[in-house]
Amino acid sequence: MAELRYKRVLLKISGEGLCRPDGFGIDGDALEQTAAQLSELRQMGVEPAVVVGAGNFIRGARLSSQTSVHRVTADQMGMLATVINAIALQDVLESQGTPTRVLSAYAVSAVCEPFVRRRAIRHLEKGRVVIFAGGTGNPFFTTDTCAALRACEVQAEVLIKATKVDGVYSADPVQDRSAVKFDRLRYREVLDKDLRVMDHPAITMCRDNAIDILVCNLMKAGTVARAACGEQVGTIISKES
């Protein structure tokens, strides 16, 4: 495998990445596969940080639109659900021999550390996988925005959005067979074309801090490791053409 292109990586994993397609909760095989990719990164000398979502349990905006649960409360429920995913991923990583710490912006002191930027960086420097839970600690912010924020805070060189598709397309490839996959995009192209790769605030934050965004398929073994080496996998979004 080629030499590393990125030393410090922020991996954004959706909650759906930890369950079966169209499933609910946590699937053991998906959890083990995700942990294995993170362990591989660390063995390569990468300093991996992770932001985990909670779509496998709850989506605050959807819940509040379908029930009388207030949006703030629904988002708080979602932030708590990210902690469930994070501590599950932590245990599997450590069973694979990979030291891991969970830092949460939403205080759950019985099971994880509070998010402190300097502490997170120190954990990365010591070779630990750092999992960020609790979103930003505030309602109305998505985990995409949280991922961009944490990437900036820990000075990651790339934000890898690990999904169940192999890149960014001109349209939904499931619904539109003529959809075209992009190998490279500029931040401005993503915003102008409204490609909905990530929230606009997340794209803008990465652009303003010169952090590459790479969208790839988490379900394919070795994909994240190849991405860290700069191989052409998925779609890279940067200021270059």
C-alpha cells in the first residue's frame, strides 16, 4: 500500500452504518466491520477520530415532525443515542486491541469523558482512537456539522464521510440509473449544484479551513485505509479542480 497522504483523519459514520440496510439498532457484523477499518487505520500510523450519528435509533427532526415531541427534546434524544453507538464501537475496538476513548459534548459522565479539545488531541497523539459523541451538545445541529467542527478543532487533514454508496453522484443512483459519479469536486461546485453531500455549513467550514472531504463506501473492506493513502476511492472534495 502507498505511503500515507493523511496523518490525522476525522471519520464521519452515520448510525445506519452500524445496522443492516433499512434496519434498526446495532448489527454485530456491521459494528465489527467498522471497528476493523478503524483498527487498520491506527496500525498504519494514522490518528483516527470518529463522529458517530444515531440514525439507526432516532432522527430528531423526523420524530418532532411526526409527534408532539418538541424538536429540542427530540434532538437531545438523538444526542443520547449517539452515546449508545459510541460506547458500543469503543468496546469492539478495544476487543480488537485498539485503545479508544469516547468524548461527549453532551454530559454522560458515567460512561464517557466530556469533550475537551486539548484532551482529544492528546488522546490522538498517544495513539488512541477518539470517538466523539453527543453531537455539538446543542439541538438543531446535524452530525455533519459536528464532524466538520471537530475536524477543525483537532486539525484533521481530511474528513471522510463513510456511507453506503461509493461516492457523490449527480442524482440518487438508486432512483436514477443515469446518475453520474464524480471523482473530484470543488467545494463551490458542491454548494452551487446543491449536491447534498453534507450540510452547507459543514462544506463551508471545511472549505474555510482547507480540510479535504472524501465520500466513500464504508461497507467495502480496506476502503478507508486506501483513502488515507490518497488512492482514488469515492469522491474527493477540495479547493483543487
